[in-house]
Amino acid sequence: MEHKGTVTLETDRLILRRFRADDLEQIYHNCWKHHDVWKWTNYKPMNCLADVMENANMFTPNWLSYERKDRYSWAITLKDSGEVIGRMFGMRPNDHQVELAYELGPAYWNRGLMTEAARAAIDYFLQEVGLERVYAYHADQNPASGRVMQKCGMILDSIEPLGCRCNNGIFDKVNYFAYPKK
């Protein structure tokens, strides 16, 4: 295993790259200001740009720092315009796996964009970093997130009754894993 940090990943339609301070306005307006996005997260509501930094503790100098090689946080951008439309990130609970999470602005749903971004991140974690597995979960009442996991080839592992607490309430937690291809 070799942690490489957040490197630029490119797909047919997207570029996943490190966030810059000047991305705040685009990610807020395209993604985070929408209740339908953050209701499935644990972020405090973001009703204005200042809330991103003050309530969600994002876009602070520490959040924008990419010094740690085991921290993964990508701005999902459209290749043709460079517009920031979402976020992909990985949290490393141990040396063998990473938890994958993502958000995408509602104007970009149902186009296969999140699946494309998630596949790139999963491939990076398993093939380049050398992790043994990628873990992701969703609330059972948010099946669209689960469809992304399924389309990426992730395998259903388990369902934890009332194991998912988010801004929208408490739901059953549906757990998926991806493993390196043999």
C-alpha cells in the first residue's frame, strides 16, 4: 500500500482534482445549497456561503490542506467547462480500507456522472494506492446512492437496522464493499 493523496483523476466526462479556495461559490451553488443533497449527510445546513466554513467547517485553511497523503478529497468537475458540480472523498478508518462518500448537485443527477466519478476513485484506491477494500454505505431511503454503488460493481455486504443517522433522520444503513479484481 502506498498512500499518494488526492491526485488528479480523469474520466471520459470528468476531472476529479483537489479543491481550491475559489471553488467555494461553484460547489455551494451547484451542490451544497440544495436540501436534497445535504439531507443525506451529517453536515449542518448550509444556507449561505459563510455556513460552509462556519457550520460545516469546510473551505477552511485546514480543510483545503492536502499535506496528508492519507486524505482524499476531490472536486468533481465537468471536463468540458471546468465547472465544479460535486465532491468525492475518502476517509481512511484503517490501513486496509477507505470509506467512500460523495455528493453531486441535483442538476447533474441521473446522467451517470457520479457512477463515473466513483468508479475512478474506487479504481484509484484499489489499483494505485493498493487498499484491500473500499467501503460505502447509504440510508435505505436513499436508493439512488445505492444504485451508484451497484453500478460501480460494489457488493452488498449487510444492512444495519437504524444504523444510519443523517440530517433526514435515522434509517437502516446499507453497506457495500469493493475489492481488487483478481
